[in-house]
Amino acid sequence: MHPRQSAKTARNCNRLPIDSEARKANRTLPTEKVLALLQQQDRRLWEVAEVVGKWIWVSFSESPAPTVRQTLAQLGFHWNRTRQAWQHPCGQFRLSSAGDPHEKYASYYPADQKAA
């Protein structure tokens, strides 16, 4: 087996199962519905969620627990290694952008909006 394949297989063995069809459907949900799901599934994730344009980003200072990664993946988030954030396209699929999306799009933390 090729070394790259064995590393990928080992990584996949450490992942908790998700329903890929539900994940695929969740990736098309609009921003507000994804935020509502985050709030229902794990309020702590909603509290750190940042809306950048129409996308939702969730960042952590340390690697989150496998169950947290499973929840995010099930909801339709993917890991962006470059930006070091879990991102949800909220139905607005785009190719990678060269610059920081914060410079192009408005951003806010929904938890801060609710508190205000």
C-alpha cells in the first residue's frame, strides 16, 4: 500500500460515522437554517460561529473533540486547512479565494447580535 493511502486510511478510521446524504443536503441550507441547527445541536458551536459573507466559519484554539468534528461534518462543514477553520458554504459554493474573505465580505458573530 502506498504511504499516502495508509495515512488516509488511518485518518478515516479515527473519524466517527456520518450520514453522507444528510451532510450533502445540509451543505445546501441557507445561513439562517445552519445557524439554527448549530444552536440546536451544540450551542457552544453557535456561540463561536462567525458569519463571513453568507458562509459560516467555526474556529478553535485547539483541535476539537472527535464528537464535535462529527457534529460539524454531519451539519455540512468542511475543514479549511489554509484558514484553520471549519467552514459551511450555506449553499453558496465558491472556489478558493486568494485573499482573506474578511476583506471582501461583511462578517459578524450571531451570538453577539442576539446579546445586543
